[in-house]
Amino acid sequence: MDNQVPQGMVRIDPFVIDRRSRYAATAFPVRSEAEFAQGMKQLLRVKRYRQADHHIVAYRIKTGSGGVRDYKNDGYRSPSKEAGAGMLVLEALRQAERCNLCVVVTRWYGGVHLGPDRFKHVKKAAEEIMERIPQ
């Protein structure tokens, strides 16, 4: 089960490895908060993902009234937060004009501080995973 990607999910793993920190990107369709919760539950069924240091999450859902509900989290169910990183993922979704999609950038900390490079990896991972999903 650890190597299987649940149906409907797209994953890049690894996306990048930098100074022993490892990043992965996952995306899946969402049309409601319940679908988001279910998608995260599926992702976190994988032991290695449960053990990650950060799950940076953002989604945009088109509402019935034509509006868009945005959500971001700098460390969804993670032992620590990556302050500001959720906004980078949300901005990538906005710039790509994507809705009904959730993007999760996962990081396993390698013991070496990356400084601002960590935010470059988060943003690039979000952009690249969206390129792999048709509009």
C-alpha cells in the first residue's frame, strides 16, 4: 500500500531532495470540505506520509453560488508549521486559475536548515504538480 497512489491522486515523489530534506507533491480533486478530508485521510494512510514533518496544504472549491472558497494550512496535521508556505501554494492555485483542486506539498526535514530555499521548493512543487493535472 505504501507505494500505491489512491485513485484520482497525482503525486511527484520525490519532487526534490535538497541537503537531505525531501519534498513530495500530491494533488487531488475536491468539491467539498468532506472530499478534502477524505483525500487527506487517504494520503495519510501511507505511513511514510504520516511521519513527514510538514504537509503544506491549499485548495480552492467553486461554490454553488459561483464564488470560490479558499483554504490554506502551513502544516496540516504536521508536528510543526512552515509559516507562510500555505499562502504560496494557495497563490499558485490562484495564478493557475485552478478550482476544485487540492495541492499538498510534503516535506521530510533532513536536519539542515534550508533558509529561503525551502519556500522556493514549496512553490515549484505546487506549480509542477498542477501541470500534471488537466484543467
